[in-house]
Amino acid sequence: MRISQGKKVAILIFLLLITDQIVKIWIKTNMTIGESIPVFGNWFQIYFIENNGMAFGMQFGGGLGKLLLTLFRLVLIGFIIRFLLKLIKNGAPSGVLYGVTLILVGALGNVIDSLFYGLIFSESTFTQLAVLFPEGGGYAPLFHGKVVDMLYFPIIDTTLPDWVPFKGGDNFIFFRPIFNIADSCITIGVVYLLLFKRHFFETEKPSV
């Protein structure tokens, strides 16, 4: 039985979202803030942090900025869904559909954290694990949950020699950002579309 492109996209969205959320829930309920688990030596670690802002831990103002960012994400998700449905209807190539799907999954994965994690989890701290569905309620209201990040790749972690101007003796780390599966989906989707499917958007110029 042949599966339609629409069903394939739906299955991919479901599988990636479930994976993203299972990993985040496990991290929240089994690790404290700042706790690290080496995976492949020191260059790949599961390192638990949370952030109030954008991808890779970037910030966007305080409480108001957090609210505006979440609302913007919801509007953006609406546009992406509409665009994706249009692509499916018009028979766009599979690669284009999957690239846009990855971007949608990334946006959905992080907005779920922002919308609901403050309601369903207690606060994660440096000494205490979070509890799912705590008796006293969550740590923040709707729209103000923190995004869970855990993927850390300090590929280079070394002390700079003394002869380096102004930085001698400082610790140098590459790559510093800590991110999650949803962030990875966005990055992979955008890079893939730019490198391999740019000609589709240049020739077709699909409208939202």
C-alpha cells in the first residue's frame, strides 16, 4: 500500500515531536541544572540547561519578551503549516516537504516547552530534580515555560597559551552552544533547503 506524501509528513512530524518531548521530559525528571553526562568522551555531552529565549540559549528580553517571542512562534507555526499544506497539495518534491517539515517540527517542539512546561513541571534547580505534575502546580504560567536544552559538543576545550594577546591562560571552547533536538531540526531543515532545494523556491516562488 502506497502512503501519500501528506501521511509521510504527518508521521515524520509525530515521530520527531515525540522523540524531542520524551528526551526533554527524561532530562527534566532525571537531571539537575548543570548536570552533565559524557557520551563520547568530553566532546559530546548531555548537559542540562534551560533558557527563556530563542534557539541555542539566546535571550529575548524579560517576561514581556518571552511572551512576545512565544506569540510570534505561534503565528510563525501557523504560516509554516499553511505553507506546508500548500506544498503537499501542489505536489512539491519530497526533499522540499521534508525540509519544511523539519523547520515546523523544530518550531513546534520549542513552543510546547514555552506553552506548557511551566504548568506541568516544578522548578529545576542545581540541586533538585523537577517533578512532572507537582501537587502545588508548576513553576510558571502559560506561555512562560523554559526551553530544555541538552546537546553539547565542546569539540575543542583547551587553555590558550600565554602568548595569545589578551586571552593567554583563558579557557577556549568550540563549540559552546547547548541545544536540543528541535533546534537541530530547524538548523538541518534550513541548511538542507538552502544548499539543495534553493532552485525550487527560485523557480516556483510558492506563496504562503
